[in-house]
Amino acid sequence: MACLSKSHFTRLFKKHLGLTPHEYYINYKIGKLKEKLLDTNLTVAQAFAACNMNYNGYGARLFKEKVGFSPSAYRKLLLGMDRMDSGG
């Protein structure tokens, strides 16, 4: 579509954004998942599903690598911080 080979597109993408298209996509998905994890009406598995991700060993490990916490620990941390901010 862009009249570039896959490797040339990837090289240009990384040159300008500092990461590959795949890394960009993963970071985007993790960002969306972080938003969904704030919704307490969803289970962690449902939050993953809403982002077209599987809540399996790989998905949870990828999240932990990128964020530093497991998905459930991230949720507990943020929801705990939210309670502290609201005085609860």
C-alpha cells in the first residue's frame, strides 16, 4: 500500500519512532489493556478479551514485562491508589 517493501517500511518506522511496528502494536495493546483493567465490572480475563488478547501465560507475561506488574497486581495497585486519592 505504501509502495515499500516490508523490511524498508520497518526500517523507516523504527528510524522515526524508535521501535518496530510490532513493538508499537504491542505497546498500544498494553495501553488499552491498562485502561480496561481499571473497569471493575470486567474480570482480568474479560479485559484481555476486550483488547483481543488471550489471558494466558504469554499474555500475562508480556504485560508484566512491559508494565512491571502482573495484570491483577496492576489493577490492585491502581485501584488502591484511587481509593487513597478519594480519601477512602
